[in-house]
Amino acid sequence: MPKPKVELSLFNRTEAAHYLGVNRGYVNLLIEQGELMEILLPFQTSFKGRRIPKKTIDEFIERKLSTPITFSPSDNQLLKKYIAEDE
């Protein structure tokens, strides 16, 4: 009989990167910038005891989806060029 599938609610940095579809370095950057929060598991003093709650990652995604995208003037010119080529 197959084992029941368990959904993770706490991720290490590698698992968080996989969940977001990015590399681990980007997750490290997000943590350094305060975009993602890690918790320290009880009785753990090493780096291995840190985890990122899935809820924190999902909230980060929601924040990014609700933030309007802004472009610099040079980006706007490039976008206009590609839009004109498609027409």
C-alpha cells in the first residue's frame, strides 16, 4: 500500500527555491532583503535548523502579484518597439 502524500509546510532554502522555481541564491537574497522570513526550529543552533514557512512564501507571491509593474523610460521604448513589430 503506498504511503500517503504529505504536503510540506516548512521548507529549507533549497526546497523553497524549488517551490518558487528559482535558484537557491535568489532565495538567499530574498531572505537578506527581508522579503522572506526564516524561523529557527527549537533546539537547533546550526544553519540546518532554519526553515521558511510555506505561508510566508505564498504571501510573498501574493505581494508580488498585487504590485503594479513599472518600467523605466528605456524599457518603455523597448516595449513599444516589440509591440510595433508584432502588429
